[in-house]
Amino acid sequence: FPVTIILLKKQISRLESDLTTMEEMRKENLRLKRLLNFSDDQPFKKVMAQVVGWDSSNEFKVIRLNKGSREGIKVMSPVVTDHGLVGYVYRVTENYSDVLTILDQNNRVDVVVERTRTHGIVEGIFNFKCVLKYITRNEPIEVGDKLITAGVGGIYPKGLKVGMITDISKENFGMTLSIEVMPSVDFHKLEEVLVLIQTDEGVNASAIPVTSSALKESRI
């Protein structure tokens, strides 16, 4: 009788483990399905990749993907999810790609306020947030306004979601506003991404701003 109980406990434990695995597979399939549905709207070659490394200094300013030049990924390829813009590829090897995310201050994104069509530049700051720069005091922008890519600069296609304005304050000097932005992408939960590969010739990697932060490998 005690042996039967032990066997039953082992069987229950195995079944619970199987259920957990199946639930994780279900969640992953849903994420991949959303990415695939999103990709239908983008006129690029698409490569799906997993995040396998991150910036070891602080936050996720640089991430590493498990796909590289072997899959056709090029320097300056935009990286997105179904929620919005992640960043762009700034370094490529045969098997990996390093992405400078919009959380990094070196990654300046030309954006448009969707409601007012006001142009500005989004830069990363800290605590997984960004700032919207070069917006004058007389612009009728509001907390809750959404930002999308402007499609200028030669990196990002037009209309990708970037973030939402969460705070507006007037500078103590000058003619511009201090505007805080929450990215559309939740970088805490970033697992799979989509790399949009342009069909034109690649750009010289030496011209791309990079960060000196080391990349720490992770297990996914």
C-alpha cells in the first residue's frame, strides 16, 4: 500500500510537470501567432528570433538574438513585436544579432504624435522609460497621446508603435517641454521578436552608434 501511494505521487508530479510544459507551449504559440499576424502588414522579409542575452550593466538597453547573417539579418534591420518597436540591429555575426533598443540614449527615433502629427525625437533614459524631445511649449499634446515612427531617417518604417506620453512638464528655461514616454513594448517580458530585413544593400556597421555594455548570456 505505501508503495502504491509513492507511485501515485510520482505520477501526479509527472502530470503536473506535463501540464506546466503544455501551458508554456500554449503561451508561446499565442505570442508567435500574434507576431505572424502582425508581420503580414510589413512589406519586408521577416525573421522570427528569440532573445537569448541582455545588457549586463542595467535594464535591457542591448539585447542579443539567436539569429544572424545565416538567416539574412543585416545591420540596421528594425526589430519589432506585435506591441511595437524594440530597436535596430547594430551588430551581426553568423549565428547572433545584437540589438540597440529604444531604451538606449544612443538610439534616437524620429516619431510623430499620432493625434496631432507633431514631430519629435524619442530617446531612452532610465527605468525602462524614454523622453520625447524637441517639442515646443505651444504644441497641444496631452498625457495619453500615442507615438508612432515617422518613417524618416532610413531605419524604421512609418507607423510602428513606439510609446505613450505619460508625463508633461515645462522646462525651467527654453521653449521646449519635458515629456516622459512609456514604450509600447514591455521589455520585462520580451521573449520573441521579429526582425524586418530591408532588401537594399546593408549599411556600414562602423557608422552605427553602439554601446560599450557587455552582453550577458541567458537561458530561455
